[in-house]
Amino acid sequence: MIGENVPDQHKQLAAQIASQVDAFFSAGGFTQEIAQGVSAEAPMFGTTTHHEKLRARRTAMAPKVKSLAGKGISARDIGKEIGRDTRTVKLIASENGIDITGG
């Protein structure tokens, strides 16, 4: 063990990758340049299904928020009524064009 040459793992991996690349091109493979920022496989930021589900939940609460806001109830009190925080109530209002007069 001591004094023996230990093969460099990085050089081994680089050689393995180089041989795989050569095999790819010799089998007729080709490269394609894709413009920066363009991808068909990944969603744009903010459009994942998680965000869509949250938005759907907020949209489902919009009629209740609209009816309470129509009575002049504040965003804080609407939040207490529907079990959400004030920030969420204000977000629901802004997404659905609801005017909340109270603070």
C-alpha cells in the first residue's frame, strides 16, 4: 500500500466521460444549441402546481371575502372570520378585484 501508485479518480472519470462522448457522436448523435433562458421541461418561476393550488384555494375563498368586505368589515376581522391572516385576505382581495375599506 505505502509507496504504490494510486490511480487518480478524476482522470479515470474524465477518460470514461470522454469515451462515452466519443461513442455518442460515433453512433450519429449531435449537439443542439438552445438559447439562454429557454427550456420546455422546467416551469417558469411561480407557476408550479404548488402555487396554482394555493391560488385556487384563495379563489375559492373570494366570495366569502367579497361578501364580508361589502359589509365594511376590516381585513383583519375578515381574516379572523375565515381563519386566514390579514396578508392572505389582502392578497385574495387584490387578486379578485375586491375593495376592502377597513384596515
